[in-house]
Amino acid sequence: MIKNNNEKLVKSIYKTITSYKKVTIFMHTNPDNDAYGSSLAMARWLRNMKIDARIAATDKIISEIVKGQYDKSIPKADKKFITNSLAIVLDLGVSKNLICDDFYLCKDSVRIDHHPKVETFCKKEWVDTMYCSASEMVGWFILANNPKKLDKKICEALYVGILSDSGNLQFPSTQASTYELVAKFYDYKFDKQEKQKELYLKHWKDVEMNSKLLKHIQVVDNQIAYLIIKPKLAKKYNIPDGDAKVYLMSNIEEFKIWFGIYWNKEKQCWKVSIRSRDYHVREVATQFGGGGHDLASGFTINSLKEVNQIIEACQKLLQ
Ligand SMILES: [Mn+2]
């Protein structure tokens, strides 16, 4: 369902998209399952309509997409392809987190996103925080415009994005319409079980490693928890780049706000992922120049000396 009287905007974005022969899809750096899911679904749907849609991504990301058994038929967009194509930006709130600068080579741009709007950087933007995920928005976008070209693989990609951004349909962002969309996927006999396995099955070695990491979690006032993953610790436990391990602290009744910090080698700064069930931690992220969702946000700091300031900001939010 298209919410907040945005039907006209959605139609006009569709009109723009179908007026192009070349479309490049852009997601955010460190793409998550919602970024992948929405991008792959959009690309496949457009390709089903004979529009040459490709994804702008690094080789590493492409290999991850292939590994994740998504869709090998979607080619990577190179500079030549991107130049003068239409950019579709998905699941991205701020332009500085664009996966690559080639975005600026595009002739025109549209954006579909569910982060709070802080910036306008595309010509047409459908931004609405009433959806649990960009994948949910792409799902409704497809249904509103050309549902005939929806297929099983698109449903699967969207399902993974929706489940993972909504915390398995648990977060408050999950609405009746989210279930309604997922219910429609049943008509396409999507492999629900298989996708859930992909998302939630764990390896014993990871569970073992996580159990060792638990003792590195610091707790303040019995309600704020945090974990600092210094490069040495990351190396010792083979923690993948970009994993703040915040989920180790979630669903614990005492913890009202929790965050994970890791070293970003490429950008030479500390990255912080902050979460809460009830408190709008985006306010904390904004204080440190970051952003995201109300209950799941991120920002960077230059020194661990700033950790005390983060804790103070959390304490203030909890008051
Ligand atoms: Mn998202």
C-alpha cells in the first residue's frame, strides 16, 4: 500500500524509470540485507520489463551477492554504463554514504528510502519512515506499477530485506501492511524456509566466538551496554570488518541502550552502531554527526576518549 497520499509521486517515479533504457541502482556503503534485497528486487523487476538495470557495487559486494545465492543474471554497472543512465538510490538516507561517486555521472536520479529525511540529493524522492524497510517500499512500488513482472526470486529478495530490517517482523516499524505485502508473496511460492535458514542459521564456531566476546561487554548503570572491538580483538576472534556485534546486547531486559564500536581501517576512524528498543538513539547519533533510524543509528568518532561523551549522551536520553 502506498501511504501518506504518495500515489502520484510513485506513479511519476515509475514514469521516469520507464523512460530510461539504462538504469543504475545505488545502495549504501556496507550494504545490509535490506540494501541487497531492495536493489536485487528492483534490478530483476526492471530487467523483467526489458530495461537494462544494473547495480553499482564493488567486486567484493558483487561476490557477496553471488555467494548469497541471489541473482547472478544481474551485471555490475561499470563507469561507461553508469554515465548518462538513470540512478535509482535505494535504502540510503545521506549522500555521503553512497556506495560510489559514479552516482554523479548519472543523467537523472530517483530515490526510494525509509530513513528519516535529512537531505535531498535526487530529483524525485519517495522517502517515508512509515515503512519497515526499503524492500517493503520496493514491494509496494512494484505492486502499484507493474505487478505482472513480479516473480518468485523478487519475492525472496524482498522477504530477506523485510525480515532483516524489521527484526523478523518484530520491530515497531512492522505494520499490518508489512504482513499484507509478505502475504502476497505466498502466491509466488517463494521459499520461505530456505530464506530464513540463510538469515538465521549460525555456525558453532561463531556462537563459540560470541560467547567469548560477551565478557568484553561493559555495562553502565545496569542499563547501558557497549562493546569496543579494537583491531587486536577483531583479529583474535576473526570478526569481519564492519560487524559491531550489537546483536550480542539486544533483547536483554536491563539494557535500554547499547552500542558497538569497531575500527574502520579504510577511513581511519572508529565506527559506532547504537541501538535501543524504546529510546530514540538517533538523537545521540546526530549529536556526533551521524544518523539512521530512531532505534538503530550509527556515527563515527576519532578517538576512544569520546566514549565517555557517548555514555553521557545516552544517560541524558534515558533521564
Ligand atoms: Mn533499510
